[in-house]
Amino acid sequence: MKFFKFACLLMLLSFFSCDDDEEPIATPTCSDGIPNGDETGVNNTIEIIINPPWWKANLAYSFYLLIFLGSMTVIYFFIKGKWELKRRLELVNQESIRLKELDKVKTNLFTSITHELRTPLTLILGQLELLKIGLFDSKQINRVQIAEFNAKKLLYLVNQLLDFAKAESNFIKPKMSEQDVVSYLKDIFNSIIPLYTQKQIEYYFHSEVESLKMYFDSEKLEKVFINLLSNAWKFTPNKGKIELHIKKESSNWVVIELSDSGKGISEENLSKIFDRFYQVPDDGNISQDISGTGIGLALVKQLLEFHHGKIEISSVVNLGTNVTVWLPLGKKHLHEEQIIKTPNVSKNARSEGLTLLDLYSHSLRS
């Protein structure tokens, strides 16, 4: 009996310790209690075949190979895609740098040419003024006035182009001073009244507050509203209506709304009006003398962005257009170097406004 227990124990040990390539185990067996190899000479064996576990089977190894090859393929395409993306980003970045440099060169050339044009135009206007003084013949005076008108028109366009070029290159530096925006806008509005009366346009100026102090660059803001008011005048028919409304929105913004009863702008054109050099298609009612260059509203938007403001325009064809301008109150949005104590007197902008007034008045008389 003890020998039988020993044989069973030996079989168990052989089962757990045998490798795949081991030979079958031959174990002693008992027959009627007589051990093998006794005097009878009979040698009985039990053949035990141990199969490999499932994770060592041939099918498992094939599966492992597929997983390895699949993983390598995924890693390869991941690294390849990442490298291609990096290469594309480098190409895009290089192209962006190249375009910026090209745009900078064009802007510098544009600014230089504009400067060169403005100087002789200013001299021509000065000589024409002197020439008018010494003339007495009405025909000659009329001819000089025509030359003066065209020179002023060209100078006005050159100044607009120069302002736009400066804004594009971020060359314009705001000079903010604390002023009353209500009286300031009222002065600008009143300067355009002669144009309104010539077309019998009803004009209204409303303000919900009597005065409102805020920081702004008077020269640049005047360019903004001269452009907006002149656009309203150009596209409003005779006996139409133009209204300017000022209100304070909470403690953070002042809102200026300019509305007119003009021909309006279609939705298709409305999405493009702030693009540089874009002009709304002419229906034939606008004189060539007062047709724009397509940079007025683009310049307006940039100058308002310098003030950390924003502009929105809504319009309905044949009903009119509404322009809304938001300007921030306070000075938290400004840097110290942008603030000046003395208001910036806008001689250039005022002279441009008077030039614009002369141009439009001349177009109505022609």
C-alpha cells in the first residue's frame, strides 16, 4: 500500500514538472500488491502524454504574431502621420511668414507712394488758392475751382489710403484723452448738416445722457464718424431721414446707433462690406464724384478696434441701414503710454471732414 501511494505521488510530480518536449513518463505500477520487476519478470507501465497549455498552442502563437504585426503597423502609420502633419505645419508656417513679409513690403511701398503723392498735391492746392485771388474773370475762376475740386478729391483719397496703410501695419498709435463724447459727436454731426439740408433730409440727434466722459482718440474717432455719416448721406435719397442716437449700456459701454432710410444693403453684400477695397454694387444713383474707394468701412473697423470697440451693421433693402458702434468706458483696457492729459486736437481729421463736405457740396451743384 505504501508503494502504491508513492507511485501516485510520483505521477503527480511528473505531471506538473514535465516540459512539452519530455518523453512520456513510465511509472511503476502495482499488480495485486506485488511491485514491478519482481520475480515474475513482468514490467507494466502507464503512458502519460502531457499536452501544452492553450497559451502555448500553435494557434496561440499565430495570434500573438498577428497582434505584433498589427501593433507595428499602427505604430508605423501613427509616426508617419505625425511626421507628415509636422511637415505640413512647417510648410504652412513658412508660407505664412513669406506672405507677411510680402504684405509688409507692399504696405511700405504703398505708404511711400502715398506720401510722395500727397506732397505735390498739397503744393498744387496752395498754388490754386493763390491763383484764385488774382483772377476776376468768372470763367477762369470756374476753371480753377474745377482743378481745385479734383485736387482736393485726390488728396482726400490719398489721405484715406495712407490711413488705411498705417492701420494695416499697426503703425497708428492711439492717443487717448478723457473727453465728453456727447458734445464731441454732436459737433461732428452738426458739421454734416449742410449736406442734409441740400437733399432735404430730416436729421435727428438724440442722447439719453447730457454728457458722458470717456477715453478716446479724437482724431481717429472723427475719421470713423465722418465716414459713417457720409455713407448714410450718400445712400439716403432726397427727403429721407438720418438719426444718431447715444445711450449708455450698463457701466461698461457707450452705444452709438446711426440709422438711415436709404436703399439698404442685401445680405450677400452685407457680409463683405468690411473687406478692404470692396464696394457695394452701384445702382446708378450715386455720382462718380462721391463714389468711394472701398476702404472706408475697413478703416472704420480697424480704428474702432484700436479703441477696443466694435461695430455691427444691419440692413433691409429699400428700408434702410442701422449701424451700431460700441465703445468701452473707463481706462482699464488701456495702457499707460496710450493715455495723454491734453486732448488730441484733430486738425487733420477736421480738415478732411471739411474737404469731404466741399466735395459732396460740389457734386450736388454739378
